[in-house]
Amino acid sequence: MKAPVYFISFAVTLLAFGCGPSSTDNSETTHDSSEIALKDEVVSAENVFIYIPSPIQTAELIKQAGAKYNGDLLSNPADATLYTTTASMALNMGIYGSDLAFAGIFNQNADVVKFMDCTRKLADGLHVNAAFSDDRQTRLENNINNRDSVLGIITDTYWDCDAMLQDNDQGHASALMIAGGWIEGLYLACRVAESTNNNEIRIRIVEQRSSLDKLILLLDKQEHNDVTVISNQLKELKVIFDKLPKSSDGSLVESKDPESGISVIEAQNPESPKSLNALEFKQILDKITEIRTSVVSTH
């Protein structure tokens, strides 16, 4: 399915970057990361690739750092029908999608079904409900105890949602969905770190600095009123991240592959991961909680 503006593929594994949906429900998923490609109308309409961690990737990082599952941290499924604007539906489809990934990573099958239903309702409102086909629902039910299959179905569903949003000329909605997923991932990481005092998770939080820069870049490229509010809120969070010490210049630069002609936006000198002191952590926790609260609010 051709995506006219950009596309996203949601990851299951952690470190390398790649794209594309899984081939079957019964084989081990081989996705590597979330890859977003957007057409840059300013830079000669070239494709620009921006790497942002997927909800599944973030959830896996949290689990590998020793976290325990806490369903009380997740968004309220009963609120799914209360989001009625394009912006609120797209953002909260990302929120619920991250919750869905979190439940899937921790083998919480009842919550997987619950949050799949939430995302289906919002996809219906955004006219991309075909991603939640009866066949896919049947495969989920038949493979609910197979973790790899469940994660593969989640990945494929989100890839399809993104592609359909692009085909429906709703690129801004796809960007908002991505933002919602990222916000929830960081929120969950912060809340787990708060309750466990886990330094490994704090390091993972610091690593989101580069992802935040790229997410803001993605949102601002939409030049759409629906993304302005969330972009401005994330820029307030960026101010906090930018104050964290760096071991090197992590500024974003654009390079061009001489063979493909594709431009890639990446950190010039990615900084080494550092942990957070108590004040830095509280500032990030407070700000991401404020942003997340505004996104999930039904008022």
C-alpha cells in the first residue's frame, strides 16, 4: 500500500533499524524498529527518514530493565468512545496502542484484547477500521497465548493504520498517533522508574532526548493546526531535556545517501547515555504527566 507522505512500521525487537510488517502470525517477528519516512516538500520533495522508537520497542526496554506489569498505569478503556475530534482520536489511538504493546510484551492477554478493542474504536472514527479486519481479530483470538504472534498482529495492525491514514490524506493524524504512542511510552517508563527507582530505566529515559527532537521535527513538518498544541507541549519538554548534560554535540543534521539520493536526519554525534538525578527526573516526570493528562482528558 503506497503511503504518499510517510510511513511507519512498529517494532518488536530492540536495537537495529528496519521496516515492514511481519509475514505470518506463527513465526517469530523480525521487525527491528519504528521507521518513519516523510516526503519533505521543502527539500526538493526528497524522502527523509526519521527514526523514533515504537511503543513495542519502548515496552520491551522497560521490561528488560526489570519492570513489573502494572495495569493501573494504563489509560482508561472506557474513555475510548469519548474522543470525537480527529486530533483526540489520533493521539489516543497512539496512547492505547502503546498500552496495547505494554500488555502484549508482558503477556497480559485479557488487557491485549481490551486495548485492541479501544484502538479499533478509534480507528473506526478515523476511517481506518479496515486494519482491524475480522480475519485479523480471529487470528488474534486463536493465537492469544503465543506472544510472538500477538506482537506480530499488533505490529501489522499499526503499520496498516498508518498506511491507510496516508492514503486518506490524513498524514497529520498519523503523526499525532505516533506522538501519542511516544508520549505514553515515556510516561510509562517514568512511572515505572518512579516506583522502582530503577537506574536502567532512567538511562532509557535519557536516551529519548534524540527521539523527542525527531518527533517535534515530524510534527512541525505537518504544518497543520491539529498538531500545534501537542508540538508546543513537547517543545516545553524538550527544554528540560536540553538542560541535561551531554558528552558530545547531539544536534540533528541531514545527510544524503549518494546511491539512493535519500536524505537521512540523524544525530551528528550522539551523546552517551547518562542517568538522571532526582531533580532532573522529577522535572521530566511532571512534564510528561502534564502532557499525557491533557491528551487523555475527555473534557
